[in-house]
Amino acid sequence: MKKIVTFGEVMLRLAAPDYMRFSQTSHLVSTFGGGEANVAVSLANFGMPVSFITRLPENDIGYWCEKEIRKHGVCTKDIVWGGERLGIYFLETGAVSRGSNVVYDRSFSAVSEICPGMIDWDEVFRDVHWFHWTGITPAISEGAAQVCLEGAKEANKKGITVSCDLNFRKKLWKWGKSAGEIMPDLVKECDIISGNEEDAEKVFGIKPEGVDVIKGEINAGAYESVTKQLMKRFTKAKKVVITLRGSVSANHNTWSGVLFNGSELLESPEYQITHIVDRVGGGDSFMAGLIYGLITYKDDQKALDFAVAASCLKHTIYGDFNMVSAGEVEKLMKGDTSGRVSR
């Protein structure tokens, strides 16, 4: 089977434990995470051959990070080494009416100083059929945006499917250009476009009517116009997918999705996630599930349902990575939500 390649930044994650605030805790729990790395690990757990491309510093933290990714079955042989430091993000997990908070410390990270020509895309794309990136990567720096575009264009030359998750992060777009200025040239290279219920509005000014995510009210049908507008603007896209999260509280979300394939809008079942363990990486787990589903099932509805179920399970897993198998996702798809002990 041909490989899937993801490209982006991976960071050291330092999280306050037990719902504590930063000012309360005497220690932080360390793991690793980042949009495209999270997708790669999920796909590896589903049994897919996958390679993650990034730039890491040649020091003990960089080596630790690479080893952590590799131990999950992700190929790391094409990682570029250089730069001074690994990016860090600090996480304070919210509860009930207090939302989670992320503080970034990723300026001058190895990936932020990447430049066109540093990655040998001919080598990277050997025996590859899918390339994935997210909107986080071009937000990091001008160089990262240029390299992301370089990769997407090279993938298209080779007939490789290109997917993106719009993933708007307002705290990151600080290098001089806005998402609205940079993202169109990148997204027009994509066959599959995904985003959450707010990304299309914040990046492209495209929004549904009569939707209030703050009140936990999500009308899947309202997003048909959003998917059609995105497909009309980005004519290469064959499918546009929107994840729908209704935030009842920090611990209770509704979760579903829609997929427009150019002829019909498909809706997934809606899950009530009432006791969230960790929602970070939820969108990435959805994207990994979608890629797996589209490749494996060749059925848009089943692929969408797999993606939503995979992401539902991620909300029960601590850390950025979705540590579940394809079999566990399919079990949930069939309606088994009992959580009974497997003996």
C-alpha cells in the first residue's frame, strides 16, 4: 500500500494536571503534539503506512520527540534536522463553564525557520498517494507557508491527493500576513477541504445563518451553503467536510459532521460527549478518520461516520494522539456505546 505523508510542526506539550490552573500547579505533564503529527499517529494506529515531515533541532529534545513519534509506527526518516529549538505549548484544561487555555512558546522554533528547498519532495513523495497539511503550518511563519505551498504543488504534479484542515489559530498569524491573504493559494491546491464550524468564516468570510455554537445549537443543514461556497471558490476540491461541535460546557460537547461531495450533503450521527477527558486533537483525529475512511471504504457516508466516531473516541484519550484502533472505531459506529469491560 502506498504511503500517506503529513507535514507540519510538532511541539512539546506541557499541561497543568487535574484541571488546575497554571498558577496552582507545581508541575506540568509532558507529551508531544501538533496537528499533522496527530493525524500521522492516528493513521498509524489504524494500520496505514504514514510518514511525518517536519524540522527538528539536533539536540536531546529533538531526538526525544522523533523517538516518541516513531514508536507509534510513523516513519520519520525524511525529517529535516536543524534549528535551535522545539516549539512548546502550555495547556490549562477547562472544566464546566471555564474553557481551556493554550499559551504558545514557539517563536524561532526549528520549523518556523524552515525555507523552500530544505525538503527533498521528490524523495518524500516516492510511493505516496496522499499529502496532508493544516492551516496551522502557514500561520507559523512565511517560510513555513512557502514550504507548505511548495509541497502541495509538488504533490499535485505527481497526481497525489492533497487534503487540508483549515485549522484557524488567531494566536499564530503574527508574521505579517493574514490567513485570508495566504490560505487561498494553498487551499486551491487541495482535493479535500476540511474545517470546523467557524474556520470558513474566520479564514474566508463564509458563514452559515442561524447557528449559535456557544449555546450548543448546531443545525447540520445550515452548513450546506458553506460547503457549496467553498467548493465554488476552490474548484479543484472534490469534497468539503465540516466538523460540527456544539459546546454545552467545557466537559460536554455535541459532535457530528457533514460532507458535500459535489452532488449531495451527507450528515453523520450526532454524539453527546458528556465527560470529555481531553478535546485537544479532536479535529486531527477526525481528519485521520476521514482519510482512512475515504481510502478504505470508497464510500463517503461510511468515511464520514468513521471520522466522527474516531474523533468521539479521541475525547476519551489523554494527550494529543488518538490511541484507538480501527476496530474500536467500527464498534462505536455500530452503536456500541456501553463502555463495558472487554474480557
